[in-house]
Amino acid sequence: MNSRWLPAAIIPAVIVGGAILAPLGATAAVDLPDVSPGELLELVATSDVDAFSGTMEQKSALGLPDLSGVSGPRTGSEPDISSALELLTGSHTARVFVNGPDLARVQVFDQLAERNVVRNGGELWVYDSSDRTATHVLLPADYAEGAAKSMPDAGAAPTPGELADRVLAELDPTTVVTVGTDATVAGRPAYELVLTPRDTQTLVGSVSIAVDSGTGLPLAFEIVASGQDAPAFRVAFTQLTLESPDDDLFAFAPPPGATVTEYTVRAGPKPDADTAEAPDHTVSGEGWSSIVELPAADLPAGLVESPVYTAATEPVDGGRLLSTALVNVLLTDDGRVFAGAVSPEQLLDAAIGR
């Protein structure tokens, strides 16, 4: 298991641009026909759900400070730093609408406002009602179509399907795959797919995915930190309808008076094996405890000057550390970034080459 998906999923503002957490089988007992781990993996892989709408709840107990009163800068095409980090604290509710591979909308509800991320063919809108700001992104004609289970991630809450896709794409012998307890999620009977690292050095204790027994669509995704019983991070549907949403939901226009930033994604030639550039990151170690090193240029613009950055990190020898129950991120004084589901000491060792 390559740990690159963990920082991308759990710390989006650093790496890429109230309630008690309940276990997966929360609502009612269900007894489904027995399946093997391989059969359950195949059910997820062959899921063909391409249209649905529903309500999701995301709950985090990562140990991050409360960032609700801390504001960060906006950087044009980048999502608001504070908004992205706030998604990793406390509890959040979102409405999700998908109709095919290039129509998708996520509405994240805050206490007195909401955020919208809307994909409509070659356009992407990101709107925050709290300060009436919008980013309009024009996508190239050959922009890769995302799977219907995945949503735009520009400040939006990730879906169970998006997170499941990331982790299941990296499965290898470092992970034990088992079938857990049947459950009912969003009123639908579901199997529980459990992934347990063999590595004792990782901060991840287990990952559980609730899989709809009829369609294979992931309904819930949760991560338990090593040595803990309750999930440190969970996102799950609480209501789900497997019907095509109305197309009007994807015809977004910012309200009068909103500040709009225009941004165009330029299409470029696809590199072949002979001309492809080397990746801008390196990976040390193996499996769940591998460590990713990134250049500072990959960080969102204005991050280190943001008060959110100061509030979310603490000073350590040689840099600043963002520490959570599942992932640690070290930003060194000389402009490097180290991230992984490992202890801060392991990141510091990697930074000085031990």
C-alpha cells in the first residue's frame, strides 16, 4: 500500500491544492449472503452507478485545533486554505448530485453559509457564500472524465467512492483484506470491506468501506488510527437516491455582486514513455509507512503566510509540523515537504537523511 493517497485525501490544503463517531453498521441489523474478500473487491470494481443524489456526513477526530475563527488568504485559482482545513475538523454535511461522468455538484453546508462545487462539462465553478467569491475554471476539451463515484475536490467534501477508489487502487500484499460485519447505511444493506495494514509502524489501524450489496457503490468510508477504537475520519451517505438528478442543478451562475475569478486549464501534449518528465516527488520506505517528499512549489500559494498555517502547525527543529491522528506533515525551513502516515520522528529522520 503506497501511502501517497493518505495525505491527498486527509490533508488536501497542504499536499494538493461535535458528534461521536459511530461504526459502519449504525442503523439496523442485516444478514447478507456470505462473500469472499475477492468477490467483494470485484463488486466494487464492477460497480456501474453513474447517476445518484444524496446527503453525506463527514466527521473528523484527527486532533487538529478548531480553525473556525481563523481566516486565510484566497489565491485566485486555489481554494480558500481555511475552508479546506476546516473540512478536516468537527462534523460537516453535504448534498451530492451526479449525472454521468461530467455533471456533478457538491454543496457543503456551514453554520451560516454554504460552499458549492459544480462540474458541468467543460466548466467548473467553486462558490463560497460566506464572502460571495467564486472561481470559474474552463477545462480543456480532452480533460479526463472522472468516475461518477468521484466528485470535484476543489474544497469539497470527498465522497466514500472517491476515497475508496484511491485506497483500493494501491492494494498490495502489505494489506490484509477481510469482510467485516453486514450493515445498513443510508437505508441500504451493505457489506463491510476491511483493510488492515501488516505494517506496525504506520499510524493507520484499519480502513473500512461499506459497500452497497446491490450495486457495489461505496456508501461509507472510515479510518481508525492505530491503537484506537473509534474512527478518526469518516464520511458516509445518510440518504441516497439512485436516480438521475435534474439537469438544472448543474447550471450554476454566481449571484449578483459576487467576486468572480476566471481561470483556464491549458491542454498540453500527452507525454509518452520517452518524453515524460520525472515526478516532482520522491517516496522513501514501503507500504503504509512510506514517506512522500514534495518541493515547496507544490504547496498552495500563500500557505506559509496564512494565519491558518500558523494555527494548524507547531514549530519543530528545522521546520513546522502539522500533526494528526493519521498523517503527519513536516514543512522544513529549507523549503521541503515530508508527509506520511508515520510518526513525526520518522519524518524528521527522513528530512535529515537518516
